[in-house]
Amino acid sequence: MGHEIVGSVEALGPGVTRFKVGDRVGIAWIYSSCGACEFCLRGEENLCNRFQATGLDANGGYAQYTVISEDFAYPIPERFSDSQAAPLLCAGVIGYRALRLSGIKPGKILGLYGFGASAHIGIQVAKYWDCKVFVFTRRGQIQHQNLAKELGADWVGATGDSPPETLDCAIDFTPVGEPVREALGILNKGGRLVINAIRKINPIPELDYTRYVWYEKEIKSVANVARKDAEEFLPLAAQIPIIPTVREFELHQANQALILLKQGKMQGAGVLRIPD
């Protein structure tokens, strides 16, 4: 895939005005959209029927060169190295969108289910916003739980554990169905659960309406990202500042990195270095 790309501008196409040769820019999950539909016109390019994803619908970053429209490239704040900036462009941006959609407010309690590349960035934003954060991982994921504690989690446990307080909002980053029911079961009245996953590899368990959904609880999904998300998040990340936990790999180690990710052994985010 290669859907979080950091590089320098080597050449400009005709009419480009936003960047110059040598500028350091990033490319996120959103590669392009039509720019003319109702969604694009109101800044929701993520819902465009012609949405194209970097590394899926268009060539990604597993290469020395790539091409992008200037409308979908973003300046990288100077305070970040290339490897620190890369995870911000999908894990960071999509996590930021999920936080916004959750409606979390300062002083309120946010639950994070799963603690990988996106959640370990999202918690840094939530703590900057003065939120209390409870983190739920798979049972036995000590490394992920320790990282959550290092980044300021107020409580850490496993999915299915009972936290010391109920949640005002929650974000589910996992690819499995069980955390949806678990989160709804400890969500306050009027709370919102945001599901930040492209797919669930097993079904969401049956939900008893009165126990899990009543009292105006909400479930909202996150689909892709819009340009506004990246434009808002990158300066905020520099201001906080967010420091992603990264592990670097050479391009020829890509399969090794993907296996570690699949096994849940990746601490933070993995970054591939492309040879010159």
C-alpha cells in the first residue's frame, strides 16, 4: 500500500502554485476526489463516490517516486522528521477525525479500544484537550498497555474489564466485533461510539436494545478522511507536539513489518525507508 508518504518535491506539473521544488510534503489516504459532487462541495471528500485511496486506487509509497495533485499534498511541519511525520498522515489524521466525530469535550472520559498506530497518536490529542482516557486492549497485550500508560492513559485494561467510571465517548479501532458491544455497555446516556475501522473480520454481537442502545446512545462509523482533517491536524500535531512511536524498516523488510503488524507485535507505527 504505502498510504502515508513523506518526500520532497522533485518536479512540478503545469499550473502548480502551492509548492516549489525541494518542499517537503506528505500524501495521505485520500489521493483524490471528483471535486464537484455534493460531498466534495461541502468538504466531505471522504464520501465522494469517486474517492481514490493512496496505495489502493492509485500507486502508493512503496517506490522512489510518486505523483499527486497539489490539492492533495500537505506541507510537513519542520519539527517532525520524515519517519515521525509518516504515521501522522493516516493513523494520525484518521484518529483526529474519529476524535472530532466522537464529540469528546475537555474533562470528559474517552474510551479507546485497541492501541495501535492510530490510538497511540489519538491519546496524545485527547490528553492535550484535557480529557480523561481509558484504554482497552486485547488481554495479554502488555507492550501496548505499557505504551498507553507512558502516553498518559488514566486507566488501562482489557476489553471486557470494568473501568472505574463509565465512558462519555468511545472510539473502537479494532477489526473485531466484540468491542462494539463492550463499549456500548459502559457508555453514558447520550454517549457516542465511533467505529474507526474499514471492516470487521467477525460480526458485531447481537445487541439487546434496552441494555446497549437505549438512552439515546449513538454509533457512528468513520469512512476515509477529508482534506480538512489533514490541514487541521498537522499544525495541531506540531503544536502539541505529538511524538509518534515508530519502528523503521528498510523497503526489503516490508513483509517482515507486515507480519509483525498482523501478529499485534508492532509497537506504535512501522515506517519503511525507501532507498535513494
